Amino acid sequence: MIALVLLLLHQPLGGVAAPVSCYNDDGGAVDWFYLYKLPRGRSHGEGLKYLFMERGSEGWTEGKGLVNDSTGALAKTLGPLYEDNELAYILYNDQPPKTQTDAKDEEVGSGHTKGVVLFDQTQGFWLVHSTPLFPPAKSKGPYSYPSSGMINGQNFLCVTYPLEHFQTIGDQLQINQPRVYDCHIPASLASSVPSLQELCRQNQRENASVSTHHSHISSANRSIALTSLAGTQFISFAKGADFQNDLYHSWVAPTLQSDLLVQFWRRTRGVLPSDCTLGWKVLDIQLVSPGQGYTYRATQDHSKWAVSPNAAAWGGAGSGSGWVCVGDINRDRAEERRGGGTVCLQDPVVWKAYRAAALRCYSCKGVVSDCGTAVREMELQGQTTGH
Ligand SMILES: *[C@@H]1O[C@H](CO)[C@@H](O)[C@H](O)[C@H]1NC(C)=O
Ligand SMILES: *[C@@H]1O[C@H](CO)[C@@H](O)[C@H](O)[C@H]1NC(C)=O
Ligand SMILES: *[C@@H]1O[C@H](CO)[C@@H](O)[C@H](O)[C@H]1NC(C)=O
């Protein structure tokens, strides 16, 4: 099985183009990767270094180069976008790269969501990330990384999917109401992905007036399982503006049946404090340390991720613990009313890597301490209040 999967991942299509896939720093196709771009800092350079973890890794490894290198994982993964070809793609970002014809900055009515979808007749990837002004539109290629994205930490989750999942991904994006700043769905692929075609059409039709999305999915939010090309099961959570609640506390925690430690951008108004009501402890992270020697405050990190405080029970499967979610929504009042979401995985290696990165948290009493202690503080209180 594994041999077959490796064969499929590495097999060039028709012997010509390399498959559209997530790639690692060695140029090898991978089923999925997590990339943690470190903030600028005394011990971590000017803000272009990153940590990398792919399916089969034992944890974070140092990126082989810098995040703006033309040969690294991100450049290799996004490379086909900038070539002359007939790939389907959607680039969306609430803070899109500036173009001359587009003076508008952030579009208030659109989702707070950032990502790339790129695929061919058989497969492709969905890259979820947190970086403003990234990546360049197809016509502005080749790959580059914006200097504005250097100072703060940023997160990327790339997953390779077979073609048949892109219609579902398009449904999730329609709920998110993304700001699409560049897209193309070739006629040959349009019938496979009507949701993405509609998203792209809306974008081309209007001149930046906010789309009232006409999805056949009428709910304000939906979670759905998405299985990667090699068979890893992720869960995508997507919410629209109508959701009007905190993504993590009101929905992700109860659905995964897990408390959550959440890293998000704190340098904004209306930050939501840690919340231990309704049976779920959702704590804000204060100090981040994704690798030995890299420690910095959450205020230097623009990433949006969440991790269960505890490992999954022995045997792993099922809900409860051991989850990691990477997405685009912060814990603040304004983003309760914005589209966006997160993509979650229950994997022991990924869990360990992100759990170790959550060093200090705000307890629900507002005390900053070790995240484990901050969670337990409320457990003790919960016993006395019968909660
Ligand atoms: C990456 O960014 C650094 C700092 O701005 C610059 O010196 C370097 O030339 C860039 N590398 C590439 C490949 O653009
Ligand atoms: C959108 O705006 C651009 C520049 O202002 C204009 O050239 C173009 O015709 C407009 N497109 C539509 C569909 O109205
Ligand atoms: C939407 O979110 C609520 C929690 O706010 C949850 O109970 C409900 O199941 C979600 N709906 C879908 C379709 O996932």
C-alpha cells in the first residue's frame, strides 16, 4: 500500500509535467506538510527561516533554506502556478497583493481567509496560510515572498488531494466568502468543480463589490472530512459571516470534544480572553516555542493554530485529544462576523510538535503560566463548582 502510494506520488503525469502536489525542500512530492515561518528575532535571523514537517517526519526539521528561496518547499509547490499551463487555480486573501488597478485594501465584507487551490485533471493541493500579500498573482510570477511577511511568524498547511475533493473544497470556500484576487478554471475542468467555477466567476463578474454568495450549501458553517491523496483524514471547518461566534470555543472544541490552546494574532482590538464556559477550555497562548532555541511572544506571531492540551489516548483513534488545527481565524470580536475556518488533523507527531510550541497560556482567571498548569487550574475550579 505504502509502496503504491509512493509510486503514485512520484509518477510524472504522462511523463511530461510533474504532478501538482505539495513538495518538500528536496523537491519530492509529499502528501502533506506543515511549515512554520519563524518571526524575526535575535536567535532566528531576519524573519525568513522556517521549520518543516511532512507526512512521515518525526517532528519539526529546519527548513533547508529561506522561505523566499526559489527552490524551497513553498516555491516548488507553487511553481506550476507561474508556468504556462492549463491548471485550475484560485488565489484568495483578505489582504491580497497590491496591483495597480486595485487600490482597495482590506475588503470588509469578505472572509478573513487566505489560501491557494491548484490542481490538474487528476490531483492538486489546498494550501491554507496566514500571510498577507501572498502569493503573487499568476501574471506577477515567478514565486516570491513579500518582505511584509518577514517580521511575524506565519503558518502554512499544504495537503495534496485527488481531483474529486476539489468540489467539496469549493463548497467550503463558498461558505468562507473569500476575496479571490486571481483565478482560472479551464473549461475542461469546470464540470468537475462547479463550486470553484462559481467562485471564480463571481470574482471576475463584479468589480470588487462584495459577493452575496449563491452556494447550494445554505448553512452559516459546515465541517467535513477531507481525505488526502495518500489517505490521511483531515477535517475542514468553514464558517461564514452569519456564524457570529468564536470559531474555536463555540464549534471546533465541542465538535472535536477537546479543550484547545489557541495561537492567533493578538495585536488587534477586541481580543477574546480565554474561555472556560460551556464545558470547554479554550485558552489563548502567550509564549510560543516551535523548536529548540526559538521562543517568542504570541504578539510576534501572525499564525492561527490550535492544539489539544493532551495527547490522544493510547491507540489514537477517535475524538477527544491529540488534535492540531491550522487556519485563518483569530480570536477577536470582529472575526466572529467574518468568514474563515481551520483544517484539523489528529496525528501523534503533528500534535507533539504543536503542543510543545504552546509554552505559556492565559488561564481563564487571566494568569499567565505553563499551558498545562493553566488548563489544570480550571479543572480544579470546575470540580468545586460542579462544572
Ligand atoms: C530573500 O530575502 C532576502 C532579504 O530580503 C534577500 O537578501 C534575498 O536575496 C532573497 N532571496 C531571494 C531568492 O529572493
Ligand atoms: C472593472 O474595473 C476595471 C478598471 O476600473 C475596468 O477596466 C473593467 O472593465 C471593470 N470590469 C467590469 C466587469 O466591470
Ligand atoms: C455549525 O456550528 C454549530 C456550533 O456553533 C454546530 O452545532 C453545528 O453543528 C454546525 N453546523 C454544521 C452544519 O456543521
